[in-house]
Amino acid sequence: MDGDARNRPRLGRTRSLYAAATAAGLSLGRRTLPAAGLSALGLLATACSPIGVLNGMAPKRLSARNIPYGAGPRRTLDVYVPERAGGAAPVVVFFYGGGWDSGVKDTYRFVGGALAAAGFVTIIPDYRLYPEVVFPAFLDDCAAAFAWATNHAAAYGGGPEIFLMGHSAGAYNAVMLALDGAYIARAGARRPLAGTIGIAGPYDFLPVRTAELKAIFGQPPTPPVTQPINHVDGRNAPMLLLAGATDTTVLPRNTARLAERIRAAGGLVQSRIYPGIDHREIIGAMGVPFRFLCPTWRDCTRFISAHASASAQAA
């Protein structure tokens, strides 16, 4: 990743109470814990993993598991639903990160539960990873998951407004689909994209420096077509880009540069860089016990609600 770092969001490591939170990217520093955070630390003290805490305290909104959207075990998805979707809830397709070589959807139940509790039908797919596939096959998988949502989300109470969202490598996937519409078009999506959220994503990371990234994206000179920033044309659906100022895994300049390029082209983009927040904290803050770290959950849910409403009014 940018900055020659390949630390991945391994949320499950534990050592001491403080070290467990730090390893999960949920470093507390000198921040004051609210009641939910104290409860979470109590669970950590009993040797639960940080990801276990996040998922254990997440709203229980899982409705369907391991639905195939393509062939093979890595092309399945889970669906989370609000208590009362009413047949017109905004839909969010969330892609997790992991450097394009790791990750499973079950780890992110806290994201699915958090978004469903906010009123959104949420779909979290697995997708194929390196070394099984390289660029752009994982993007084709993500586009197929989006197309599945356009065809089937209504059965779970979803409305016509469908958003993409991702963290880290998943943010890259979401933003690439948003900026290069060919992927979604080839997948046969029946509805346009309503908006995109990228959280701590790599959008402008040439030249690639690690052997694995060279294998995934192509040997130098790595094709510029692999970079989201090179697909900006000012016609994108509304986009929200978030990053942490102390992220050393994916440097926040990726977010700043992409936002600047989109604005210069006349596209719709909002961006925020949270002071004192790193690569793992920014996604951990989606979970109930760690929302005091930064307003990831608030900013994402407000963005979705605002643009879903605007889309409905335009229709």
C-alpha cells in the first residue's frame, strides 16, 4: 500500500487490554471512554477479541447468508435488513479491505448491523482474491455483487437507491466501480449508482513497490488504468471520501488527491480527514462501542440518507 506499509486490518489480535485495542486499530490514547466503550473494554478484559466485541455488540440484523451472486465459494453475499424496511430502504453494498489477498465478510458483521440499524438494507459480499485472481477480476466480482443488488434487494425491503461503500482495498473497489462505469455496465446492473463512500482507500498509488502488488496490478510500468484517480471525468455519482490523518497503511494523501481531482473536473465529492485517526480506527468507529473515536458512522449514514432523499425527489 501507499507508504510501503502492508499492515492489514487484522482486528482479532489480542495481548493486554490496551494492546488488544491497539492491535485492532482501536487505540484509545487519552480519549475518554463512554459507557459503551467501558462495556467493550470489559469484554476485552475477559479475553474476547476486539472484532468479537464489535460483532458481539452489533445490532442483530443479518437476514440471509451465503447467497450466491456468481460461481464459486468466494462469490457469495450476506444481507442485513432494518427492523422495518417498508419496501423502500436505501441499499448499501459494502466491500471490505485486506490488500486484495485476504478478508471474509463474516468479520464485518458490525458494519452490516450498524448500517441496517440506521435503516439501510446492507449487502456484504465476498469476492475473489490474490493469488486466485489479479486485477481486474476482483472488480468484476464487486460489479456482479452490485448487479445482484439491483435485481434482488427489493425482496429484502430495498428501494431503488443503491450505494457502494468500502474500506481500504474495498474502498478502492467501490471507487473504481463508481469512476469507471464499464464494470457495472458489463455486469448487467439494472439501476444506476446512487452514491459512493470510500473509507481510507488507495486511489493514487503508483509506482507499486511490493512484489505482491506488482503481481496483482501488473509489473512496472503498472498501467495507469489501475488507478481510480485516472478515471475521473466529473460525471460521477455523489461521493464521500474519508481518511484518518495518522493512517500509515494507506496515506491520507490518496483521499486528498482524489477529492481535489474530482472537484477540479466539476464532479460531486465531499471529503473529510479525521485528526488523530489511523487505518483501523476509522472502520472500527462504525461499531457501537467505538463511535466515540471519530464520526465515521454518522458521516456515512447522513450522506446515504441525504442522497437517497435527493434521488427520490428527483424521480
